[in-house]
Amino acid sequence: MIEGFRFLPEYFSPAQQRALVSEVLALLEDCPLYRGAMPRTGTPLSVRNTNLGPLGWVSDIKGYRYQPAHPETGRAWGPIPQTLLDLWEDVSGYPAPPQACLVNWYEATSKLGLHIDADESARDAPVVSVSLGSRALFRLGGLERKSPTSSMRLASGDVVILGGQSRRAYHGVDRIYPESSTLVPDGGRINLTLRRVTAP
Ligand code: MD3
Ligand code: FE
């Protein structure tokens, strides 16, 4: 496995997972999920998104970027839940708080192609990911698209930390296993990723 990758299975208890899903669902009322699109082609993304925090990651026909406002409502994103700020403090080893929590919402057939995350200028900061709801088949490769990959299942409550070399690695989600959990409505999956965007 690539340097800097850490897997903390069942970091959150079932009770903590339920509380976190309830809190996120409540925040989505003012900060709704929307469907982004691929740069240039405008092909709709398979996963719906929203963000929490001062900045949010957005993808549309014009490109990928971080911005302070929701692309459809024009309002600021909602707050990052304290539980997630505490998680960042516990596991990131980074001297400043996260600025974005990207919410990825997977339905039964959603997937996320192999990609790298390169839109953050704070390149020394890790990404911290929380999985909630149905299990996902996650694929992690190396620094080049052609690098060999390995797959693992991410289950509800699992935390993954992408630091060091792994922060620059190709990765994606091949599929979810819908209804492997009832935590998220319609047997879906929520992935929350905490990100530092700018150097402190
Ligand atoms: C490896 N999310 O939001 S989480 C993403 O399950 C993303 O929704 C996936 O890829 C998901 O960009 C994977 C684990 C993860 C998150 C960020 C990474 C792995 C990563 C950034 C760099 C390298
Ligand atoms: Fe990613």
C-alpha cells in the first residue's frame, strides 16, 4: 500500500454514525445536493454533491474549483459539524482546520472514476474521508494512471486518511453495494472528505 495511507475501520460507532447522518441531512436542507458536470463536456456527474465549510469544491463545464458559495442557491455553504472538526484534530496532524467538507452522495448505481485530487494549494495537508451508509468498492492506485491498483471495501463508520504520497495517488469508487446498510435514505452512501484548500 502506498506511503501515507491510513485506514481506521469503524472509527465511528453506530450511534455516532446515526447522529452524523442526521446532522448532515439537516444541513442539506439549506445547502442542497446538486448534480455537477464534467469540465469541457458538461457530462453530468454520477455522484451528487454539496459542501460544508467556508469553501466548497465545485465541478461544472468551466472546470474544477473551490468557491465560498453554493452554485445553485448562491448562499454560503453550511457549517462543518463539530464531530468532523474533532476528527480532523485527532487524525490529520495538520496545524490548521479543514476549509471544505465535500459531501459525495451515492445512489445505487453511482460510481466515481479514477482521478487525482489536485485542486488544493495546501498540498502538504492530508485528506480525511468518512464513509456512511452502504459499503463501497474503493480503488487506490499510485502516482500515475497506469500504476497498479488495489481495492478495498469501505464500510459505514470507516475513516481513511490520505497523507504523504497517497495524497497524490489515483483513486476511485467502482461501485457501492446498495442496501448493505439502512443508515442513509434509499440504501445510499455518503462520503465526507475534509480538505485544507489554502496554506495556513
Ligand atoms: C486518495 N471520494 O471526494 S474517499 C473525492 O468515496 C473522492 O467518495 C471517494 O475520491 C469517495 O475526491 C473516495 C477516499 C479518498 C478521498 C480523497 C483522496 C481517497 C483519496 C485524495 C487523494 C487520494
Ligand atoms: Fe478523490
